[in-house]
Amino acid sequence: MTNSKNEQNEGLIKGVAKEANDFVHNTVDTSGKIVKSISGEGGLVGKTVDSSGRIVKKLSDTGNNAIDQTVETSSKVFKSVTGKAFKKK
């Protein structure tokens, strides 16, 4: 695998993870607005929706960060191994 191909795969994986994270955030926001428009903004249901939405978003952010770190670590290992394997003596 060439470096540019590896970088494309990294970009694809990170891009998909970011899109999924954005999708989760948008879904939580939209569903929260719908529930609060029906139940009322300041009531117990509205506050519960806000709290659970923050939890879901934080979990999604954590997963996204884990994917980013995994891609970064894998990339560094790949570059190190290929550098050593193909290094001219």
C-alpha cells in the first residue's frame, strides 16, 4: 500500500466517523426539539431529554475520538514498519 493510498484510507475512515458523529448530534438535537415542542421546554420531560441528549452526544464524541486515535496510531505503526522494511542499507 502506498502512502497516498494509506492517507486516503485514513481520510475515509476519519471522514465516515465524523459524518456518523454529526448524524448522531443532529438526530439528538432534532428529536429533542420535537419532544420539547410537544411536552414543553421547562418541564421534567424537557430536562430529561436535554440530559439524555448530552449523554448520547458525549458517547458519540468519545467513539469518534477513539476512531481518530486508532487511525493515527495505525498510521504511525504502518509508516514505521514500511520505513524499516524498505530502508536502503
